[in-house]
Amino acid sequence: MLQSNMAVNPQGHFVFAGFDTVELAKKYGTGLYLIDEDRIRGNCRQYVHTMRSCMPAGSVPLFASKALSFKQMLRIINEEGMCADVVSAGELYTALAADFPAERIYFHGVNKTDEDIAYALDNKVGYFIIDCYEELYALDRMAGERGIRQKALLRLTPGIDPHTFAAVNTGKVDCQFGVPIETGQAREFVSAALKAENIDLVGYHCHIGSQIFDAQPFCDAIDIMLGFISMIRDEFGYTASVLDLGGGFGVRYVESDPHVDIPACIRRVAAYLEKACIQCGLPVPVVLMEPGRSIVADAGVTLYTVGSVKEINGYRSYVTVDGGMSDNPRYALYGSEYTAIIANKADQPADYLCSIAGRCCESGALIQENIMLQQPERGDTLAVMVTGAYNYSMASNYNRLRRLPIVMLHEGKDYLAVRRETFADLLSCDL
Ligand SMILES: *Cc1c(COP(=O)(O)O)cnc(C)c1O
């Protein structure tokens, strides 16, 4: 099996987090997101404990809540001692609704509107990660109006290509996020931020990309960021005390993906940072990391019911399920690979080549192409693995499909954390 929280039981059923998935499909209906809460908590602890053990006091992981945001998820993140990063007022609203302490929330996002800024200031969000000049000036003005000196980091682009898929590579110079170092613009940006009276600049942020399988790209980012911190210190006499290295550690979607030893990578990053700081004569900054995918992806499985098996003679076979691009757009968006299994035939050989299609009315709306499954037929339960990140959070109501519920699996108990949308929900904004 792909992961240690997966198995096959004597009935030949696929077991996830100790639960017979065929039974869960019967109990809750399909499509259905399952989330292994214990796996999430374990993933959180790897980051929290490792960062605490080898980085300066105050170093902490922030959960990139865009990967999976709903109230219970934010409660779990809080209980595990992580901070949260939000990229919109809606994600902030969700975190606050879960009683997430505002001072532990970092407000990210490109193009925060005045309404977003006011909402975050009025709710006393801990830190802003400022993306552009317009935001810097608006935040300075609006914080001043409220008599607040707002703590903030600046989002900079170090110009790193971590060799990942272009659409999820956000640290290179030519992108819409942050301000680039290479062009000299970041220097000007810092200069402006240091002049802003109502902004307390604590440091810099960079996010180099996603699905990164080793520590090296982070070490490369450290070289560039420390070079920048030294240059600013020499020129302006300002030394950043916080360095946010962003998210991006990868997960195994398929057997051929490498396994990332996250604690080992964090220790390597910490050792590299310490050495590089000594070389530059800089104090070691407090480190923030922003894992999203590596906290939740391997905690998720999606269950569907097979509706049809269509063999196009001379071409290929399509298996359709009661979900699709509306609950998992990642294949349609990025061509992402997934592992799938017929959950009620998990002990049978996977010798049937097919593509998995959903119910959305687009030819590209596939969940996976050319995958090997057990012989499928109508009524079977299909499980797609490693769907905890960027599935629920990217879900849509395309074709007026109702968004799926989330069932949490925790210490042998299953409970509903997000209910299935109803037809009435689909009309809730229609006048
Ligand atoms: C997407 C994103 C993350 C999380 O990335 P993962 O690959 O899910 O770990 C963290 N920080 C920022 C700024 C992001 O845009």
C-alpha cells in the first residue's frame, strides 16, 4: 500500500486509518472525503517539534490553510501549536470562527482589498505579509487610522526555480506574487516599508514553490535571502529578525514519487541557515515555514461509487464516478497523478486499464487517465488516495454539483466535520 495508514482487510476491502472504507461509503454515502485526523496531527507534530528543537525560539510552522480550510481543521491546527496562514478574508473568517487566536494568524494574499485590510485590522490579526506597494500604503494608512502599529513581513521573490510544475512555482522573478530581489525592487520596497510609521517590519517572506522533495531549494533561498538581509543591514541599518521560508514540501501521490523525510529536511535547513548566518555575521533569524500539502494531503482519501464502465472499442475505457472535477480539479488543472483502487476488490489484481471520469460536462474533466484498477463495475466503491490537500479547498459547484462532506477519522471514531451540501445550499445566494 502507498502509505502506512492504508491496508486491505480479510474481506478484501480497502482500509484507511483503521476503517473499512466500504463500510464508511455505506454509512455516509458517496462522493465522500475522508480525513485521517491522527495523520494530520502527526504531520503537525513533525514540523512543530523539529523546528522547536533546531531553530531559534519562536520558530514555528504556519499551516497554509488554503490547502484545507474548514472550522474543525483550524481547531486541530491550533491544538497542535501551529500558527495559520490565510490568503483571504474568507479564510480569516473561517479561522476566527474556529476560535483560532488572531495574533497567531498571518494574513497573506495578493491584492488584499481595503475591505480585507480593515477586516483583518479590526480583528487584530497578528501579521500581514505585504505583497505590493499599494497594500503597504493602504495598510500604513488604515493602521494609523486605528492607532495600531501593525506587525508585518514583506513578500519577496528570491528568483528560485525548484524544478516543479510551472503553475505551482511561485518563487521565480516573473510572477504576480511579491517583489523581486534580483531587479533591485525589493530593496526599494524595504526602504518604503521602513518609512511607514504604522508598520512594524519584522522580516521577509519567500515561497519558492510546491512539491519540493528535498532541502536544497530552501538552502538556495536562504543564500539569497541572507544576502539580501545583509545588504539591507549595511545600507539601512535594519536587520530582519524573522525569515519565513514558505511552504512546499512534497508528498507521494504515486508509488514512484520519492518519500520526503521532513524532520531531516528541516534539520538540514536549520544547520545550513546557522552556518550561513555565521558567515554573514548575522544573528540567526526566527524561522517560519508554511506547509500546506505536507500537513494534509496524505490524510485524505476520496470515496466514489462507480456508475458506468464504457469501453470505446479500439480506444480506451472510461470509468465514471459520482464526483469529478468539482471535488478534485487537480488532474484537469495540472495533470496531477493519483493512485486509486476499487475499495471493495482491494485484494484483486489491478489489471484493468482505464481513465476515471466524473460527472462534469467537459472532456478534460477527468480524475486520472490510463490508470490500472481492479475490474470495475457499477456499484463498486472507488477510492482515490492522497486527496487531503487542494481538493475540498478547490471544490466548486460546477454543473450545480453539491460539494462533498468531510468525515474525520480519529482514534477509531468517525465523525462528520463538514456536511454534504443540499439542493437548498445551491440556491442559498439566488434571489
Ligand atoms: C501555497 C502556499 C503555501 C503552501 O504550499 P504547500 O506546497 O501546500 O506546502 C505556503 N505559502 C504560500 C505563500 C503559498 O502560496
